[in-house]
Amino acid sequence: MRIKFILIVIALLVILLGLAYGFSSSSDSSQTAEQKYISVCSFNIYEIGLIQQLKDLDRLSKYIEDANCDLLLVQELKGTPDNKKLPSGNIVSSDIEAEDFVKSVQKAPSFIYHVSESDTGSDETHHDILANDWYIAFYNSNKLMLTESLPHGFLSSHIYGNSDFDRVPYAFSFKTTHGGSDFVMISVHLHEGDYKNVNNTRDHSDQEKRQIELNSIVNWIQSHKREEHDYFIVGDFNFQDLEEIQEDVPANFESLNSNGCFTNHAEVGKPFDDVLFEEQISATQIDTSYGLKIFDLVNFVESTDFQEKDCQTQPSEVPYKFNSRYSDHNLIKFRLIIPDKDDD
């Protein structure tokens, strides 16, 4: 009888241990699945800052929240949310609207930010308040951490009046908290301008300026290949149409917006925003099955319905002062696949 009781106890212990192992394995695989992807978003928010206080930050922050980004790169931040000492030694005070924007986006304690050390643009004197941009990235600190061991910061030390760039791009370097992967995101806001001159005929001067900017970015990447392999160029390229994407994308790079989907909302749709990556190296980290998602800001503001936008559909009419209140761009999103082991 005693032996039978002992056998029953042992059998129960084996069953309990098996169940515990099963739960643990399930939890581990669930965590692995959760950490497999990094959702990256980019959003040109159209002249936020400079104490304008025109933005509907409640609606904008909800739009960003619904996008569910692990990493968010923002262009056209015109003021800094923090007091900054510029390379010149001058002190720039924090901007009220930029501060409020950051607070509205940081709803989760784990969603923290990094802003560039300086602004960049054509005006070193800061007399033209719209001439310069700051770069800012928000990231989920449960999944990502900034690292200074990889190339980072402005792509040139000549950040004002640069001969190659209207606004010098900024590299944000990250490591994943799980899996040991790392990568560099280069946030860009390239030269504006379409193809039309005063006679409304084709003029390639603006496109040629963007090509110079892209070639300079690629040269910077090539000069830093020993430190890191995976570079992604993300943001507002100001591409005017599919033809320009096909002509401007550098050799050995691919566009995630290869169909030329419109990312703005205006009378004329344009594929302003994009993601460029190297075919043979970084392509293995792009989730091509997910592709590039474009989320309709006008529809969200009017109906609070967060939905993907059709590739080449524009709203029939953009509300008055919509750009000043919100933006003239839609948020774009893509996903990175995080390998179990980094390749560099």
C-alpha cells in the first residue's frame, strides 16, 4: 500500500513538472514571437514647434499610438523639446509645442526619445525659423536601446549650409534587447521641389539635387561598413513620382515603395516617403510580406477610423488648414525581422 502511494505521488509530480515545462515553453515561444519583429514608422509631421501651438496633439498622438510603432522617426520638428547647447556654443531653449508633442507621444513609460544634438539646415543664425529641422526618434525601450558603438549622429559635421544637403541626415543606431541584433536608421528630409519651372515644363534640377543627397548618404554608409552592415534610409525623400524613384534609388539599393504609392494628401498625389535598403545585405531583415503600410491621416481625423490607405487614392478634398493642424503626410510603417544571431 505504501509503495503504491509513493508511485502515485511520483506520477503526480511527473505530470505537474510536465505541465510546468509546457507552460514555460509556451511562454518562451510567445516571447520569442513577440520579439521577432521591430515595427518601424516614419512621419513628417509638418512644421511642429516654434511655439505655434496649432497642432491637435490629442488626435495626432492617438493616430501615432494606433500605429503601434516600436520605433518612430519624425521629420520637420522645428523646435527642440529640450534645452540644447549647439556646437557653436549658443544655447537654444526648449520649444513649448515640441515639448507638448513629446509628452503627448510618450504615453507609455517604455516609449522614450532621442533628439539630435542640434538642428540642421540653411540658417546657422536661426533668424529664419522655418529653415532648419531637428531629428527625433521615439523607441520602445523594452525592445530597443540606443548604442554609441555603431555609427551615429549627423552624416556631416557641416550641419548648416551644407553643399550636399539641404538638411544633413541623422543616423540613429540601435541594438535589440533580445537576440543581439543591431542596425542603423538614417532619418532624412531631402530637398523639396517638383519638376516644373516657370514655363511649366520638365526641369530636373530639383531631382538632381536629391540625387546628390542620396549619393552622399550612400558614400557615408560605404565608409562605415566595417562598423556595421545594416543601414536603412527612412523618411521624406520628396520623390515626385514613380519615375523618379526608379531613377534616383542608388545602385544596389531597393525601395520599399517600389509601386510609387502616394504618401501625402493633396490635389496631386506624390510618393514622398520611402524606405531604402541594400539588396544583398539589409534585405534579409526587411519583412517583405508585410511591405510598406501607409495609414490615412485625413480619414482618421474625420472618423477616428485607423486604416491603411489605398496605394494611389487621394482624398477628394483636404479640410481647410489641415496641414497646419495635423500634417500633409501620412505615417508609413514597415517591419524588421530580428534574427536570432546578428550577422556582423
